[in-house]
Amino acid sequence: MSKVRARITALGRYVPPRVVTNADLEKLVDTNDEWIRTRTGIRQRHYVEPGTPTSEIALHACRDALHKRGIGADELDLIIVATVTPDMLFPATACLLQDKLGAKKAWGFDVSAACSGFLYALTMGAQFVETGAHRKVLVVGADVMTSILDFQDRATCVLFGDGAGAVLLEPGDDGTGILDFSHEVDGSGEPYLHMVAGGSRRPTTRETVDQRLHFVRQEGGHVFKFAVRKMAEISLRVLERNGLSGADVDLFVAHQANIRIIDAAQQRLGLPDDKVIKNIDRYGNTTAGTIPLALGTALDEGRLKAGDTLVLASVGAGFTVGGALVKWSGVNW
Ligand SMILES: CC(C)(COP(=O)(O)OP(=O)(O)OC[C@H]1O[C@@H](n2cnc3c(N)ncnc32)[C@H](O)[C@@H]1OP(=O)(O)O)[C@@H](O)C(=O)NCCC(=O)NCCS
């Protein structure tokens, strides 16, 4: 009998039905399909109807996960929501989601780690399961990025989409589950990717709105270089400290921010195409949603089976860096 680990026993996901293509964006900003495809790998993304909050898309993903596992929300102990687009600054989206789900005995909280949010939340949730404190933890990555996009800024608005994913963590001792993780923060990265206004440093005023400071801003080139370096570094670290190498990886599931970032990490890890999930063409960067959505794509394509060794990796605003080593437990799909 091996150590009790947190196993992923269900996966749910949701993207809103409205598809926005690169051609659609050409009508809004000075851009073109060829630039977006070749620089980012994105062909389309999904947008919510304006006014749809993050808790709503999270709710769909959670219900999907619970349905696939065949349990009710009243069985949940804890709900962790990773998001940078909470419904409001407080209460936490996890509280609003707990109510919508009817998860009567669950407590919950939000995690703010941008594109690394899902991995931070996943490994946090795993601690509660491994210690025996909880038996059913729902980890959600959800973002309505359109609520913070500046559709006058062509360099950022083309990159993102809306979407949500949720996984259920439960204890098990069959050797599968979350085996290890390594996370980092480099707070000096703040100026390169941020939303300046709306917090205590720059409360929202007429002036901050006029200056469009309530939208996401980034210095793409700087973020790109950092992401290329760190995505590979964190992946190699979780492998090497477990005596593994790229050759032991069955599937590499990276945050989907730019196809060139994923390609660079793939090359450093020495992985063939069939061991790397890429779905950024369909969804764009959904921030906390990308990794569960990518796991969903892997299941759709029959590329994920029980016992597989997975490396999950992310880089996001903060800067935050996340890496996890997972032995896949198998889920109903
Ligand atoms: C944003 C990103 C795609 C830009 O690619 P890039 O190759 O670095 O391109 P640059 O920013 O150097 O811009 C090159 C040119 O394209 C232009 N451009 C920017 N956005 C454009 C768009 N949507 N359409 C057409 N042209 C565009 C720029 O204005 C620039 O023009 P110039 O040379 O005349 O000044 C890339 O930097 C990136 O993906 N960064 C990481 C972003 C990220 O992952 N963020 C989320 C955090 S995980």
C-alpha cells in the first residue's frame, strides 16, 4: 500500500458557445488572421455574453465534473477557485459558487495567481486531501478574460478567451495522483503583466477609467522571454528531482498562452508532438482555465489513460510559475 495521495477523480469544463475568430477581431482592431496565427497559434476563442460572471461559467464546469463522478454538490468539503476575474473584489467567487452549486457543507476561497492559478489551487487542494482533512475537494480554474480586455489594445485583446475547468480531488493509495510540485514567484515581474486599477493602490476613479487602467496590460516580449525560460525549467525540475527525464513523460500539459512558448518547452524536454497537448488554436489563453481545458482535449482525443505520467506547467502574471508531476488516475469521460 503506497502513500495516500490526492487523485483527480473527475474533470469538468465549460466554454461559452459564442466563437470569435481572428477575422471577427479584424473588425475591431488593426490586426489580421495571419499575424495572430503565426505569432500566437490562436485561430479562435470563446466569449461569454457581456455581463456573465466567472461564477456562472465555473458553475457549468463544476456541474459537469460532479455529474461525471456521479455525486452531488452536498458531498463537497472544499471549493478552491483560481481566477483573476472574480465576480467582485469580495466576497470570493468560491463563496458565490458554493451557493450556486448548493454545496452546503463546503467552505472555500479564491486563489490569485493568474495563469498559474489552477496549478497553485490544485496543489493546495491536494494538501487537504493528503493530510486527511478532506475527502472531496473541487478545484476550479475559471476566467472571464473579456471582462478585463481592452478592445482598443490589439497586442493583448487578441490573445485571450473565456473558459472554465474543474477537477475533483479525492484520496487514494494506488500510487496515482499528484506526485510532486514545484512553484515559484518572482514579484519583480509585476510591471510587465498587470491590471493597475481597481485595487487599494489605485482605487477606481473617473481618471483611472479614462486612462483605461482597469484593463489587463502587458509587455508581451518580456513576458514571452520569461515564460519560455521558466516553462521548461520548472518542468525539468519536477522531473529531475523524481529521477525522471522527458523520456518518462506520457503527456506534457502546459498553460496555453502562446504556441511558441509551448513549442520551446517541448523542444527543451525532447518530446514528440504526440506527447504534447496544444489547443490554444481553439480557445486562446483562458488564464486559469487552460490546463483543465487541455486535459479535456487530451481525453477527447483518447490521449490520456490511467497510469500515464503527466507534467503540468504554467507561467503567469506575478510572475508566478507552476509545475506538477501527476500520475493519471483515470476518470469517467
Ligand atoms: C504578445 C505576443 C504574441 C507578441 O508577439 P511578438 O513577436 O513579441 O510581437 P511584438 O510585441 O514584438 O510586436 C511586433 C509587432 O506586431 C505588432 N502587433 C502587436 N499586436 C498585433 C496584432 N494583434 N496584430 C497585428 N500586429 C500586432 C506590434 O505593434 C509590433 O509592431 P511594430 O514592430 O511596428 O512595433 C508575444 O509577445 C507573447 O505571446 N507574449 C507572451 C504573452 C503571454 O503569454 N501573456 C500571458 C501570460 S501567461
